[in-house]
Amino acid sequence: MKIIIAGAGEVGSHLAKLLSKENQDVILIDSSEQKLANFDSYNLMTYVGSPISFKTFKHVDIADADLFIAVTPFETQNITACSIAHHLGASHTVARIDNYEYLKDQGREFFSSIGVDELIYPELLAAEEMRTALKRAWVRNWFELYNGELIVIGVKVRDNARLTGMHLKDLASMSAHFHISAIKRNHETIIPRGDDYIKSNDILYFSTTKDYVDNIRELCGKQELEVKRVLMMGGSRIAIQLAKICGDEFKFKIIEVNRDKCIELAEKLPDANIVNGDGRDVELLTVEGIQDYDAFIALTDSSEANILGCLTAKERGVPKTIAEVETIQFINVAENLNIGTIINKKLLSSSKIFQLLLDSDTSNAKCLALADAEVAELVVKPNSKVTRGAVKDLKLTRDMTIAGLIRDGKGMPVNGNTQIQVGDHVVIFCLNGAIHKVEKLFN
């Protein structure tokens, strides 16, 4: 697949690096030669030029592009680039936007008419992820597929978890209602086998159905927590989107250091309590009653400040904390700290775009990108390799596992004796660089 990415900023750079590992034909465009110099060691081509220049599009043979992705910092430039790319022959286009209004039906219809097939608003993706984290406060990740028929749950286990110290083969004999698809341990994601065992502080990724979620919670030693009051540090666009999509589900207080932004927040979010101050000030947090809140969300421009803010909140007894960590290198470090859920807009945007590469039914299928792994749902086509035998006979490589499937509208975990059938929606958990192997199994 030929993929052209316009914009070597944070999202574009992360996407380009990921896709360069997937045996895709990737071309990265940016007007800054300095930014593109950082990609000399990656398996991709670069081109210095304007993402809205006909000369640029001619040079990269845009007519042959299967996917054109515009993720520059400028919304109008992304939309213009996609429209030009479409009319010059690109098969599918994706534009990063900053305006929530464009995602409404009228906006989508208009942009589709001018050649923009997909719109991605990273701040809204992050807000939706945070809303899920507030509603499922005991988990690190919550990922629903096929209208919730199959669920992937990421949970950090401590010494009090019943399954800490157990081998996976012993756990499998206890219950057939879930499957541990991956283990995040220290700085590494492991696709486990039966001889692997669970350690304290592991983050476990379960695939299960909604009827057995409470069983997993009890096995992991977690308590159900109802979040009502939420304290946010930083009045970013994510904060605004989160407060809007949650409505009256939670009571929000937002601490923002910029006075002018506080006035803007008060106008846009009349039901929220806005405080002008520095959320990194422990004394201010104490005055604002941080210890009385059910959740704390750190949304400043600094990943380090957000991590430290969540650590402070945990020390003050806040049960649920969420940190926006936009520096990819900090994610593994943050996951090993006691700071709860970590949100990264680049990974969320990558999840959306990765699904387009899998060529699945996007009305139901989703893709979850972690720091070094992906979870994807694919529909089994006739004559696919995965239908040629039981799962145990498929000889899957060590960098992937079949986590579960949906058949006839019902979700179920997968074991070695499961026979995958045409039409099944199958959930695959794989490490970075393995998606091209997954595609071969399903085509």
C-alpha cells in the first residue's frame, strides 16, 4: 500500500515511524528539511515541499496513493491538501482538524463532497477516552468491539490480586471466559504463552465478554469506584471537549493558570467551576480540596507536569488519576508509576488511521494503538489462512495472538481448539511491526 503523509509534526512523525515498520510504501512530506532529516534511518521516503503544492503532488505521484494523510498543524491546509490529493487521484484521504462542528453530519457531507473522506480530531478522541476512563475507573484501558460484544481491558495488578504469581496455563484451567492477550511488564509488552506467569505491577490485557467483567475485577483485587467529582489541571481543548461530551455525568472544577483562558472557559462551560491558578502548586490544590475529589486529570502542555500532578493527587488520596502524556518516550516510565490512565493523542490518532490500513468494516471495527502494540478487529474473508485449521495449528508468530472473536453477533474468547470461520470478527493483539503479517492471515 502506498501511503503519503503530509506533515512531519508530532502525529505525522509518529505515524511515519510506525508505518515504516509495516512494510508499507511510505512518503513523508514537509516544508522543513530539518524535520525530515530525522527520518534518514527509517524505511521511508521524504520530500521537502509544500503539502498543498501541485509540484509536490506530481513529484510523489499522488495518483498512485492508496491513502493520503494530512496532519500538519494547520486545519485549513490539511483540508485543502486532501481535496487536491483526491482530485488528483488519491484513493482515500484523511485530514486532522481542530473544529468539532466539522464532525457533525452536515460537515461530514460537505467535506466528503470536496474529497476529504475521513476527519480526525485528536482532542475529541482524547476526551472520549477520558470519559471511558472516568466511567471505568478501576481499569487502565477499556476497549469495546462490535457494540460491546467483546471487550479488551487493561488492568495493573498488585500483590493483593488473586492471580499474581500464577502461570497462565493454570489460570486458563480456572476459567474459559477470558483470555490474557498481552502483558506490559516494565518497558516491554509481552505476547504471553502458557508458561509465562503474572507478576505484581504487571499491566494485563484481558479479552472477555461483558458478563465476566466483574470476575476479572475481583481476580485483579480491584474495587468498583463511582466517579462524581473531577478536578482538572489545565483548561485545554481536551478539557473543553470532555466537559461538553460528559454533560451532567460529572461535576468539573478546572484550574487554569492563564486568566484570559479562564474567562473563555467560563463562557464555554457555564456548569464547570473555573479557578485561576497554577495547578502544580500543592498548596493551591489543598485549598481547592483535592482530597475530596474522585478523579484528577492533568491536561497541561507539559507531560512531566502532568505526571507529577497525578502523583501528587495520588499522594493526597485521589482514587482515579488521568495524565495526558504526549512525549512518547515518557509513556513507559509513566505506566510504571502510580498514576492511573495515560492518554496520548498521537496514539489515538494512529489507532484511527491504522484501521484504514486494515481495510475492514469501519462501521464496527476499531483499532487500539498502545506505545508498542496494537489491537485490531478484522473480518474473516473467504479462503483466509486463519480458516485452515484450529488456532493451535495456525503457527502464529510470537509477536501476535488471537484475543477473541464475534460470531453471529456474540462475543467469545479464543482458545487453541477454536476454529475460525468466514465472517467472524476476529480481534488480534500484535506488537508493532506485525500488522502486515496479520493482513496476510486474513487475505
